[in-house]
Amino acid sequence: MARNTASRNGRPEPVVITGIGLLASLGLDRESVWQAVREGRSGVRHIQGLPGIPDGLLLGAPVDIEPDRPREHRVATMCRRAAAAALADAEIDWNQIDRNRFGCAISGHMGDTGFVEQRYGFYDDSQPGALAWWQQWLPNTACSSIANELGLFGPRICHSTACASGLIDILAAVRSIQDGQCDIALAGSGEAFHPLFAAGFHRMRVLAYDDDPQRACRPFDSRRKGFVMGEGAGVFVLERLSHALKRGASIYAELIGGAMAAEAHHVTGLDAESETLAYVIRRALEVASLKPKQIDYINAHGTGTKQNDLAEVRGIRRALGRAAEQTCVSATKSMLGHLVNASGSVELAITTLALRDGFVPPTLNLTDPDPECDLDCLPLVGRRGQFEAALKLSVAFGGHLVAVALRRWKDAKSNLKFQTHPLTAA
């Protein structure tokens, strides 16, 4: 039977973030990535070594990492490392944790397609690097392997909903905690380059190309060219507030609201009027008991395609009204690339760190703002400030729209360790 997790006022007990694991093209640990993002550095370069794709044809933001184990998918390695970092950050003592009440929600990812590549002469499964047969086409490989290795017997959740996957699995973990199915959960997503994704995006003509790779992705800029692919993983430790406080955990932020909806419009096209996106934003604020003027920062989906940029700006304006004029908005895909399934969780990690340090990151390459993208999109340089609440958006192929609201945790007793991470660069 599910436990009653409602607080005295009838609302569900808060769910808080107590650990973050993050790796991406800009670094192999949380603070390295965050330092590079707030400095406005780019991890984009020419992609090499994708089977069937000529070296140098495409741009992307790769992670310089090899599998930890023989015959393992790279994305599983990235997710495992991010999960281990999140657990260490949350200072989990396994002697005090009930693994029957510990969930795992790691998003789906592209499975191994080596047997297809082998048919066309691109792959040899007799080589040492060949993956285990059971990883072929299984998008839950990372989720299952991490939960199995850690002995987590709580709910195991794995969504495959394009670039909304990360946020959707985080909200699913929150719901599992609030429903009483578990007290604590790992939640997040990872992504590695795959030749099918690369070829598909190339054929769709949504990828950016430039002689200077680091200038290629230009969200909200009138000279935008499209997005670049990225790699990485972001994993959180999420807990019921009472569970976190009982074990003396440090807390980053509270997940105060979230909303999902479907844009019944087109597989890849967006509704130019952005009515559904505006609804999702308004609904997330309603659940979070926030007024539009209380949103200090929005980490946009921000792909750098004209369709996405305009639809997202219109949706934000519809939802926030006049308050949109006072809200900072930035697109960190300009530095990290588009991590597809992992984009939501990695960018939510960046958003959480922005609240922690009182600094919102810039939008790189925004040198000639599109007049129709007339929000404060933080061109080139981030901004210091007292930021209390933030919103993370995902606008995905297939019509998946998600918004997640965060509030900075202000209880000094439970976030003392974060005083050791002052902002070191503007």
C-alpha cells in the first residue's frame, strides 16, 4: 500500500534535489561543466569516428570518454558516472538507506545497432569493442544496469520521448515519491552520438554548419543555422523532504511544479502560435503556486532553429505577459550542443547550479539578436543576481512539451556545503 505523503495543508510533501552528477563536452564533472558554461565556453568541434559518416562532415559537442567496461554502451558509462557522482554529492550512506524504497528513472537512449552496421560493412562484432547482444535496440540499458548494480528495488522508469525524455523522467520520479512508491530516487538521462541520429538530423536539414564550429549554434540570433549534436549525462538524487532532513542532507533546490502536454500539430513542426506551450508554462506555475513575475530565469530549449526560437519566445510571452520583460532567458545548447534525450536533465542541472550560485549563464553566439526574439536572452555574458525561482523548458519532436519549476533552497542548516562553491567568473 502506498504511504500517505501529503503535508498538513493537503499538498504533497516537497521533493528536493540533494545530489547532482553532470558530465558533458565541457568537463567530466559537475563543477568543471558549470564553470565552463558560466564563462561562455563552447565544446563544439568536428565529429570524428561515426560509422558511415565522413569525418569532419558534421559538428557536435562530444565527451572524451571511453566505456568503463568491455562490451558496454558509452551512454551507459556516462549515465553510471553521473549517477555515482550524484550519489557521492548527496552523501548517501547505504547503511541508512532502504533500497526497497529507492527508485531509478533514467531515460531511454539509442540502443546498439552493430548488427545493422555489420551488414553494411561498418562493424565487426568479433572485435574487443563490440557490445553485448542484449544491448541491441534496448533503450533501457542504462536505467536497468545502474539500478541492478546498485540493488535498487523501487520503481524503475524509462521514457523515450525525444528531447523531453530527461524532464519527463524527472517528473515521473517526483510523482513516484509523492505517490508513496519510494522515498528517494535517481533520475536523469544520458546521450551519445549515434550515426542514425546524425544521418537523420542531417537529412532533415536542422543541423548547423560553420567553418568555425564554436560559432555554429546561435539560438535567438538572426543568423542562426540550426543546432549541433551533443553528448553527456545529468543525473539527480531526488528525495522526499522529510527523508532528506532526517539524514542531514544538503539541499540544492525544491522541485515545486511541473507540467506536460501534447502539441497535436506535427511530428517535427511546432504550432507557430504556441498556445499549448503557453498552457504548459502557466500550468507549471499554477502547480508551483508562482506568479509570472516570480520567475527570475528560464533555461530555454533554445535549439537555434528559427521554428523553435520563435515558438518558444511566443509561448513565454503568452504565458508570462508583461512579466516576460523582467525574466532572464538563455539557451545553453549554444555551448553544450543538443543532447537530445539528455538535454532536459543536463540543462536542469545547469539551471539548479545557476540558482545555487546566483548567476545565470549566457547564450553564446548571440551577436545579432532576431527582432522577433525580443526577450532578455543574455547575449554572450551571464548575469549575477538574487535568483529565487527558475523554469526549465523542453520542446520535443513528437509534440512533447514540458516545463519544470525550481526554487532555490534557503535553509542554511541544510545547504552549508554549497557555501564552498562561490562564483569565480562573471
